Amino acid sequence: MSSATLPVSSVGHGHLHSSTVWGAIPLLPRNAALAFLHGYRATISHTYGDVCKYYPSCSAYAVGAVQQHGAVKGAALAAARLARCHPWAVGGIDDVRPHPRFAHELTRHGFVVPPGKD
């Protein structure tokens, strides 16, 4: 997936380091959900075109929500966003609130990895 299709806040420069592989295991559900969302955005989302009233689009919002809050809470936030998206919605900018204690790094493709040891 091209990082150009994600908001700037949803991509980073992190890498999975060999010293942090074991720390990445708890992030597997989050990254599995992100892989599903990337697949959706690369295939199905393009058939709809640019029809979202909100920025970022609902699928990009879901990516940000899962990155920041995990698979379960991120999915709930994305479902709430989808419920707000209807023909009578005003729309506008609706960013995901960042997690106050987000302690991970994002890769250039938007996956979540533990912070690297400097």
C-alpha cells in the first residue's frame, strides 16, 4: 500500500529491530487488523471513489484508530465513525484522537512496531 493514500499522521519511519521482535508479539492483532484494512483500501475502497464527506476517509480513519488504540477499541471507533457517515451528515475534518500514552512507532506502510532501542 502506498503511504501517499494515508494521512501523514498514520505513517512513520519506524523499523522492526531484531532486539524488539519479542515486544512485537502483543502488536500482532493490531497489525493483522491493519493488514486487513490495507487490503480493503487497496481493492474495495477504490471502487467507491471519493465519496466520503469526512477527512480522512472512513477507511483511513479506521487505520488511524487501530494504530492508536488497538484492534478492539480501534474497530469500535471506526464503527462509530461509520454510524456518523450518512447522507445528511455535515462532514468535515474528523481526525482520530491520539492515544495519550502511544509508545510505539509506525512504519512507512502504517504498521505498528515497538520503539527501537537507540
